[in-house]
Amino acid sequence: MDAAEVDAILARFPEARGNLIEILHEIQALYGYLPEAVLRYVADKKSTPMTRLFNIATFYHSFHLTPQGRHKACVCLGTACHVKGSAGLLDELGRRLNVGEGDTTSDSRYTVGVVRCVGACSMAPVMVIDNDTYGGMTSTKVPGILKKYK
């Protein structure tokens, strides 16, 4: 942990109480996730209970407590996608990358996740990698799409 960089973030928010979410966003931007040691440091520096920071970090889906891959690959498991076989997509993605849901590949290239709906039901089943949405997915399309992100 670079205390000077974290201190610089904290200095921009002298009043922590109403700014904890923004503080955590900036820390995550710095590290790519919210390291426990940094959360403990912030809790101490801002006289805020660690449980408060942890509650915020686990409540909002945009925060991560573990390192994330360069690419976020999500499979939609909403009703339309589920009915059209998205569970099989998730299995194939995990098999191809050798990880489970919520895990990051050993090379830190991908983090695999699920979402409950991406709002693209007419394209079901859907997989999203970073900001790219792939509709009409089948397990056989997964390898070709992954090649685009190597």
C-alpha cells in the first residue's frame, strides 16, 4: 500500500461521513479493487468503523474486494437468457478460462461473473465482455469471442 497516494485521496475529502462512497471509488480506481489493508487504513484515518466501509463495499456491486481481471466477462442469467440456455454459456466460459463464477483467471486477463438482466432479452442468451454485448450466444461461439480479447 502506498500511504501517500491514499492520504492524497483522503485529503480531498476532509469530511468522510458523506464522502465514503467517493473515497472508495477513488481507492478502487487506484488499486483496481479495495484491498483490506487499505480499507483498514482508511477506517483508522477517518475514525470510521471498518464494518461501515465493508458494508458499503459489499452493498454496491461496483466495488470489488478481490483483484479483478483486465476483462470482465458476464453471462446474463435473467429469465429470457436462462430459458435459452445461458447456464450452458456460463459453464463453457468457466471451462474455457478454467475459473468459476466470480473468479479471476491466473493471468488476471478475465474475471467471470453473472448478471440477472442486461436488458437485451430479444438477443437472448447474452454474454457481455467489458462494454461489448454478444447476443444469440451459443457455447460454440465462446472460444471465438474470447480470442478477440487476447
